[in-house]
Amino acid sequence: MADLAHIVGGDLQLGPSGDLAVVGGDDETRQRVLHRLLTSPGTYIWQLPYGAGLPALVGGVASRQRIAAIVRAQMAYEVSVAAAPEPSVVLAGNRIGAISATITYTDAGSGNSQVLTLPIGG
């Protein structure tokens, strides 16, 4: 089932005929994963454990192991991400402390392997 095309932090997207765009397949899963990772825990009162809250880690003190564990736990909750093979999380940092995460996962619907890289903080 298709979802509205919306990337966290942006506006709803318009389709070619001026109506609201929809997204499905691998793009929908990517959108869902981004939403889950960028949403703060406790934001949804009907599903309190939803969300990794990665933006809250910017400027804070968090070990790479803790960040990777948070991401892996949230990826395990996401039904559109296949449980096997288990998603992998690789964190990389630079000299000034900026960290980025490269997450490799399999889309449960299509079976396609996907790679998502996003900045965590620093």
C-alpha cells in the first residue's frame, strides 16, 4: 500500500498532476526508516518506544556502541525492514567529532538491499 511522499523535515510532495504524490516499494521503506530514526521516543503517545531520537544526540556525549545499538533496535521494530539478514550499522567519525551512520538493510517487501547514510552529530 502506497504512502504519501514525505521526507522528515520537508513538505508533502506534489505529483505530476498537482495532487499529493504517493510513494511505494523501496522508497516507502526508506521514508519509514528515516522517520523512525529521526523521531524522538515518546512523541507518539500510542506507541511510546517508537523512534530513535538521533537528532537529540547531536552535540551530546554518546558512545558509538550506544548509537549503533539504538539504530539496530529501531530497525528491528520496523516491519518494512527484513529481519534476515540483520541490518548492519557502521559509524564513521572525523577529527572534529562528527559522526555519520551507514545503515545497510533489506527491504522486506522487495527483498532489495538498501544503503542509507545519514549524519548523526558532532
